[in-house]
Amino acid sequence: MSTEFESRLQNVCQFYEILDELVRDVGGKRMLENATGRMDWPERGVYFFFEPGEVQTTSSSGLRVVRVGTHALKVGSQTTLWNRLRTHRGTLSESRPGGGNHRGSVFRLHIGTALIQRDNWPDDVASQWAKGSNASKSVRQQEYPLEQAVSHYIRGMPFLWVAVGDEPGPDSLRGYIERNVIALLSNHNFPENPIDPQSHTWLGQWAASEQIRRSGLWNVNHVTETCDSDFLHVLRDHVS
């Protein structure tokens, strides 16, 4: 094995060791299916989603991280960690219970494109998916069954979060941690020697984005970048 591969593998192993510590600290992974705003969420943080059936086959055992995200990367943003997670979760009891708004959540958007392709959703439901930042009431109603399917899928994905309470802005530690975790876990640039590669049945194999299909992550940004391994010290400090 190459020195580069060994270095990457060592860093990935360290990352999952830190997450194991986080699991112990927060009492286990959570599910959006059972999450509410009344829980003790930090105002700001970074989150990590796992996916049933997607496992670590190189670094260790257990589920692998498939989505990394944060929020409030613009100066003045008031978005909280729970705001972002709630948008991914979708609606509970509003006019379209169990649905959601993929135009407000790129995570939902990507899951939807993969479901459309894999499950051959009809055009009258899927034709306007991912088009525009707004949609009419009639379009939203047409998309409702697919939004429900996306909500059901995401709510079945365990996740963790770490509090990182710095101020909103593009240079925040949250952004630094997010982009480096993505760069570390992405297999986009390493098709010949991936670490914890995606399974052949992973839903992301049907995603519209090539970055998702190649990286093994439900992320598009940062998947081709080089990881700064110093972020592991920053992440460990915030978990500790």
C-alpha cells in the first residue's frame, strides 16, 4: 500500500475514534424521526449522518458517515443547528404532514434525485424536482408523495452532532471542520484505492450528481479537495 493511502487510512481511523467518543458523550446516535426542537440542541454545530447498510469496510466496523453538514456560514445568519436539521427532517403536522421542502434542503434534493432514478417515479410527480428556488402550490402538491418518501428515508438515518459555537461566517471553525471531514471521507479522487467505499446498493449510486456517486457521500462541495489533517485536533477538542 502507498504511503498516501496509509496516511489517509490513519486519519480516517482517528476520525471515527473521535466519533466513538462523541457517541459515548451524547448517549448514542439520534434519529430525526424522534427529534424535536425541545431537545437540548446547541445553537451551532456540525452534524454527521450515517446510513443503514453503509458500513466501514476498511477503517473499522460499524456504519460509515455519508453526509456532513453545518449552517450559518454567512455573516449575520441566524440559522441554528436545529433549524437546519428540522429542514432536512421535513414537516410533521402542517398542510402536508410527512412532506418537506427540498428547495430549502440540498440534502433532501439529492435524496430525491436518487429515488426518482432508482424507483422510476412518474413525470407528473418528479418533473419539477430541483427546478427553481420556489414552486407554486400546485407543483408542491404534485411533489408531495416524493417529499414524503424523502422524509421517510432521511428520518431513518442515524446522526451525530458536535457543538461548535463560533460566530456565523465563511471562516468559522464549523466550516473548517465540515470541509475537511468531507475531503477526508470522500473517495472521489481515489477510485482505485477507496477507503470504506459505498456499497453497490447504496441509494447514492442513483443520484443525479456525479460528485455524490464518485465520492460515496451525500455532499457535492469539497469532495475533490485535499484534507488538512490538523482539523482532527480541532474536532477532538470540541468533542472533549
